[in-house]
Amino acid sequence: MVAPANSLPNGTTFTRAQRDGWQVVTITGELDVAMAQGVADQLSQAISTRTPPLVAVDLSRMAFCDSAGLREMIIAWKRVRVLDGRYVLLNPAPRFIEILRITGLDTRFEIVTLLPRIPI
């Protein structure tokens, strides 16, 4: 099931879908201060779907992310950890991986190229 995309004025969209047991939030376009609340809402809904939450943030279509967008990803990651869930960043661009490395978040976030299988 796919939640309708939240389309914003600059063409940025946030889509939430269930895939292989995961709630996948896809960010398309630019995630900046003006768009941060939209992604926060989608991540919050994804987290509340099941306990423990399994949340993947698909960044393969994200063109830009500022500190406000990164902050929302960190908040969601912390919420998932408290609930003993799993939170992964799926296919981030090399430029974003460099930001994660510089901030030290590359050692905190689980970064994957494929959606992990969930043990049954």
C-alpha cells in the first residue's frame, strides 16, 4: 500500500509505502528547512505503523538535504531506537554520504543499498 505523495511547491515529494515488511519513506527532490515538516510527518507515520518499527528512508532521489532535513532524520532514528526497531538509509548519494561521514553520523545510521530482509 502506498500513501499518497505529499507534493510541495518546489517539486519535492515524500511517499510512504510498505515493502517487504518495511515502511519505506522516499524523498524526491530537495529536503530543506521548508520541507522538513513534511518528511517529519511521513517518518512519524512510518514509525507508528508497527512495533518494533522497521523504517527505511529511500534517498536515491533526494537531490539536496540541509541541516533541518538531517535533523528530522536524526529525530526519527532516535525514536526508532527507543522502540527497539530498525532504521536504515537506502541508497544515499555519495555527496550525502560525505555529509554523514563529516558529521560522524555514518557510524550511527545503517546505510544500505538494498532493503534488508527481515528474519521470520
